[in-house]
Amino acid sequence: MPITAHRPAENPILTPAMVTPSHPDLEVVGVFNPAAVRVGDETILLLRVAEAPHHATREIAVPSYDVTTGRVDVRRWGLDTPGLDTSDPRLVSVEGHTWLTSISHLRVARSHDGVRFVVDPAPALASATLYEAFGVEDARITRIDDTYWINYTAVSTLGIATALASTRDFHTFTRHGVIFPPNNRDVTIFPERLGGRYVALHRPMPSGIGEPAIWIAASDDLRAWGDHRFVAGSRAGMWDDEKIGGGAVPFRVRWRGRDAWLAVYHGVTRPNRYSLGALLLDGDDPSRVLARSPEPILAPEAPYEREGFFGGVVFTCGLVVDDDLVRVYYGAADGVTALADLSLDAILSSVQET
């Protein structure tokens, strides 16, 4: 049975024009893929803010963080440069190397109604290490006890890694370094210990043999991870037949009289169409898949999802649950942030047992 997602009239709720650039030489070109959490009477988003050098004709410019100087530098090439590949708007390939066309940082936004947000004027977490030369992206927030743990993607010439930070107030942040080496992203840390250990879903990105899939790992301290096991992969002929990866932090539910974890994840089908679905995992052993969405619970249908910087994309890193209401905050077309309200009962009724 298809799920009805309510998109508020305010969508997209955050756009680049609503965010102040972090530097006068850069312009905000995207605000998307936010982490989300409730803190008291506020909804907190940790936004991915993508910035690029001001547009210039007849050249391509890419930003990157220089760890020796502690600032963002800009490289430029003429459009007639031999071997220049700009076919993907997210990337530039030249001289045997690949660069991102923008550099991202993480910015806090706050709201009392979950729809209208005020964005902090300065970054919360920005590039600061060799592993973050191309930016920090796509955070997830997990509350454990009185600490909010933030894992995020760190991108550089060394690859795509996952790093960890923490905060107790969303004003000051502590970094804890890389927790999953390249190439690995889409990490979601469970909000409680299982069997005395921390647990996380992650998405290794093999090349050659294998395909991107969701795995699970465990840790005693949130820094060193082991006991890696496969959880779920793509499904031929379905909405997630190209690749899949983690989305929002899993949360506990009751399904058919048993405890389970609900993880909203993303799936991709050709040509680069990103949709969201539900993965239901065993409450005691989340490496076991109980059920899964036969159809997306949210697909790119609205104009701001179908068209934009990278069209045909809905991608979530965070949601907030209030009884039957599941508020999914998501990036649309890699450019703006939008909101969709879904019914938890409808999601649980729609999944099919595996």
C-alpha cells in the first residue's frame, strides 16, 4: 500500500539564500542532508552547507582546505584545459585527479516548530585536518546518555572516511578523529548499547569486486570498531537495485508484537534516482533484517526534488519521531533542505517480511 508523505507548503524549508557564507570569497550553493535531533523544546538540525568560489566565465574553480595554512584555497583551470571532465556537476577531473566543485561544512539550525529554522551565522564544524581537505559532509546525531555524538563524512585526496565529534550543548564541539577509514560513509550509530557495546551501521564502498551495501559493526568506546557483518544490499529490479546506504539514525519500534529497530535508508536506481525506504532490524540483533520496503516511502516527485544541482534525489541523514509522526528532514536535489511528515503506523504496515 503506497505511503502518503505530507510535504508542508513551506518546502523547501532551507535554501542557500537563507545561509550566510563562511567567507567573502565563497558563495553558498547548497544547504542539505541535515542531521536532526530534539533538544528540549527545540528541533536542532546540523546542516551540510556547500560553498563554491564565485562564478567566473570560461574557467572552472574548485576549493580545498590547505592544512599547512589553515585556509581554503582555490584552484582554477580554463575550460579548454586538455582532459578536463565536468560531466558530473559535483566533480571535476583533471590532470589525473578528481576534485569537488564545492567544499562543505556543518552549520547548526534551530527551530521551535520544526518547520521554520534560524541558522547560526558561523560553522559548527569545518575542515581542520588532512582528512577533511575537500570538506565535512552528511552528519548524523546520536544521543547517548547526556552526550550528542556526531559522525560525519570527511573527504580528501586520501578518500572518503567517517569521523566523530561530540557536543552537549550544540555550541562547543570536541573532535575524536577518524573512526572508519576510506572508503566508508553513511554511518549511523544506534542510540543505546546492545550487549554492552555500541553498534553502528556503515557502508563500505568497494571497487572492482563487490558493491556498496549496509554493514554493521560494534565498539567498546565509539572509536575502534570491529565485528563487521553484512546486513543488506541492493535488490535486482527494485527501487534500490543500484546501491543502498544508511540514512537516519535507527529508532526502536514494536512490529508484530516484537521489538525492532527502524532504519530509514536510501536506495538508488538508474539513472541516479535516490529514494528512501525502511529497513526493519531485529531488536536484539540488528544484523538480522526482519522486513523491508517493497516501494519507497519517499521518492523524488516534487519539482525541488526532481530538478536542481543534482536532480532526482531525496536523501536523509536525520528524522524526529513524535508518537505516530515521523518528521523526515532531507536533502532535495543536493541543493536545498525539505521536510516530509509520514505516519509510523503506515511505514510499519508497508514493509514486507524478508
